[in-house]
Amino acid sequence: MSLKDLRGRIAIVGVGTAGCGEAHGMSDLEILGQAAKAALDDAGLALKDVDGLCTANLNAAMWPLNVVEYLGIRPKFVEGTNVGGAAFVAHQLPAMLALDAGVCDVVLVCYGSTQRTSSFGRKERSAARNLLDPEPFQAPYQPFNPPSSYALIAARHMHQFATTRRHLAEVAVAARKWAQLNPEAFSREPLDIETVLKARMISDPFTAYDCCLVTDGAAAYVMTRADRARDLQKQPVHILANATAVWHRSVSSMQDLTVTPSKESGERAFAAAGLGPKDIDMLQTYDAFSINTLLALEDLGFCKKGEGGSFVEDGAIAPGGRFPVNTNGGGLSCVHPNMYGAFITIEAVRQLRGECGERQVEGAKTAVVNGNGGNSASSQSTSVLATADVL
Amino acid sequence: MQEDAKLGPEAHYQAQLNQGRFLIQRCSDCARHVFYPRVICPHCGGAALQWVEAGGAGMVYSTTTVRRKAEAGGDYDVSLIDLDEGVRMMSRVEGIAPTEVKIGMRVRARVIDQKGAGLVVFFAEDGK
């Protein structure tokens, strides 16, 4: 059996989000529960149908236990691998294998974080992690992570390929324009390139607009076998392939700062899907920072290495441009509750179902979802999703 | 040194730095240098890692200026340095303004004391 044998056999049949932006007075688990309920309602299924669980969280090392207990489920399949924000894309392959093998029938992939409004937020967690999971060969130099690691990546990309801050700003502005079409997005006020360029630096070459939001948010989606998916209430979105590549942890151990693991995960996913970049109608990629979008476009083969900057010029990935990228507004302008991988999957599903209103990509049949994890594009997971008529 | 011999590579590296010596590892099996210090060579999987004195010469592979309020100490450099031995490490370039640190700049290592521990930092090779 190979990855190719799984092509289209598993579908996403329900999606849901909750607590996006600010979820005052709520806990991680509470908004996760709301998102899980929304995703199951969307699928026409109930919690009692769930016999597989994929979940991860940055605060709790044994997070699946918390979720199992809170939801009151007894899954036959549990996947809690945490490769960073890409996890909720990377969870797909093990879930596909388990579903295809008949180990379980309905897998719930779910995440929730109230990092923005909770008393234990980003600052406290960073301090705690420095103790629990130190980076002894980087910590004395005080990189402001994750921005500084991605800033080092961006600086190198600019040096090697004449990528400019204006190119990076194009990514941020395109994300904002999509967000303005998405009622769920957190940052919707107008943004132009000059504003991005003139903003205060955080870690050169990044201003705040090059960095993802810090919001609350929960996301969940439901996977089942294609035969069962046909009988459910929503149009199934099939997973043609999923592949994950993990290359390093810290930016100082990243071999070539301009090449990410998407190069490998993308090649494997496209090969198994039997499709290439030219067959893809949209890209939903994890834009933790503006540079991530350029790297994804290059490493997944939507343009050549080093040409990401020129690819995005003149609003090419914005609404009305030639290739739609991050149509929800992305981590830069829609939502980013620490780990964002489930949200890009959900946006692709909503687009392929035709549920996206003003931001709908007309006639879209295929999407690539590309997750990013870790402080320096450390892990990446690529999925090719499609409507039934592409099978 | 007797005590150090019992330490793991990470602790030995730091103990040597604390005495002002910058050591890196070299794999006797594949002849490649290794940083950060390990018990297994990440290139070939061998365990024959030997300590060697780092030459100290290198080049800035990438650099960022971390912006910090003046009252907290002001802006500072974070760079990735490629040592001539072929290994990369995070460090900072001192002696010039952080925004003056450029990719491709030749730099030389110096072991300094930071909060009571030895730490490798770099200075621009032209002596600035």
C-alpha cells in the first residue's frame, strides 16, 4: 500500500469554528467544545458517533486526555502528535490510515486556544517553555521568537533573491483584502503597502503587519470514509493526499533558510494526488509571517525558487488576482490562536463547498492546504483537497 | 578537566566556555564538524565525536535586529554565523550597531562572560 492508494478515500464532512478573535471568559476547552459541536452539527453527526480523535495544544503535553474527558468520548483511535501549528494538517494521514483500515469510523480533529484573553497568555507560556523545553544554544542570544527566527529567514531570502520589504507587504495587504470580505476575520480595517512599510519594526525586516495576529479561536473538522460521506448532509471534500515533512527545530539548525520542508511534503502530496500546482484552484497556507506565503508558493512549485516576491506583486494573490491565497484573511488578518493548521483546512473545505459568500472563489474544485509548524518552518504538512468530481 | 570528562557534551561545551575555550566537535567517522555538541553525529550517525578548538573565523549567514525599548536595553543583534569549519550557530555581532551587521560580513569569535557563563559572540573581522 502506498500514499496513492488512499487518494480520495477519506473526506472531510463537517467543519466548525468558535471563539475566533476574543472569547472573553471562556477556556481553551470550552471554545474547543463549541467548535467540535459546530463541526458535528455541520456534518449531521453527533458526539456519540465520534470514535477517533486528533488534537494537540501548546500548554498541555497530554492534551488528548483533557479533550477525551471534556467531550465524554472513548475513541478507538487517538492522535496527539504535536509538530507545531502544522499538526492539524499532519493529523490527516494517520487519521486516513485509521479510517481506511476500519479502526474507526468518524475522526474529530479539534483545537482551541484563548491565548489572547486568558490570564496565562503568550508571555507566561514563553517563560514557562523556556524552563520546560529550553533551547540552550539559542536562548542566551535572546531571539524574540517566533518573529526573530522567521525574520532571519526573510533576511536571507531578501539577500539571495532580491526579495523586498514591499514584496512582504504585498502578502500582508492581500491577506487584509481577503479578510475584508470575511465577516469572521479579526482585522478588517483597510491596510495599504505604505502603512506596512512605515510601521514600527519588531525584528528586522518585519513590522507588526508581517506577523500573524494573536487571537483566541477554536476549530474542528470531521473526517470519515468516502462511502459514508456520501450519505451525510454536506457535500464531502475529499483528501487526495496528505504528506508531512519535519526537518529541524531551531532556525540555527535549518540547513538552507530559503527552503522549507514544504518542498518535500508538497512533492509527496502532489505525487500521491496525481495533480500538480497548475491543477490547483487556490492555496490555503499557514502565514505565521509574511515570508511564509512566499516560501510556500516557491516550495510547493507555484513559482520558481526565489520568485515568490515577484509572483505576489500587484495584488496577484489578493481578491481579483490571478491566484487566490489565504481567502479567509490568513493568520495575518483572520485568526491566529497559536496553532492555526485546522483553520486553513476549514477554509479550503468551505471554499470547495461554495459557502464563502463575498470571498468565494468561483468554480473552485481543488485546493492545497499547507501547514507550518515550529519557530522556523520546522515542520510542514501539505494536503491536496478536492470536490467529488475531481476523483 | 577531570570532572569535565564525565559531563555530557552539552555540559562539557559550557564548562569549557566558562574557562574561555570555544570547542566544537568533529566526527572521526565522516570527518565533518558538528555543532551544537551531541553524542551522535547528525551527518553519519557515528558516535566518534572528538572535541577540537574552533578556529573562530566565520561569516554572517543571516541577521536581524531585535527591536527593544531603550529603557530595557535598546535594540540588539541576533545573527546566524557560519564558521569556516562548516557549522552554523546563533550568536550576535558586537562592536557595531545592530543594523550595521550585514549578511556576508566576515566575523571572528570571542568568548565573553554573560551573567557568569561563557558565551561566544562575534566581532567584525576588520576590527570595527
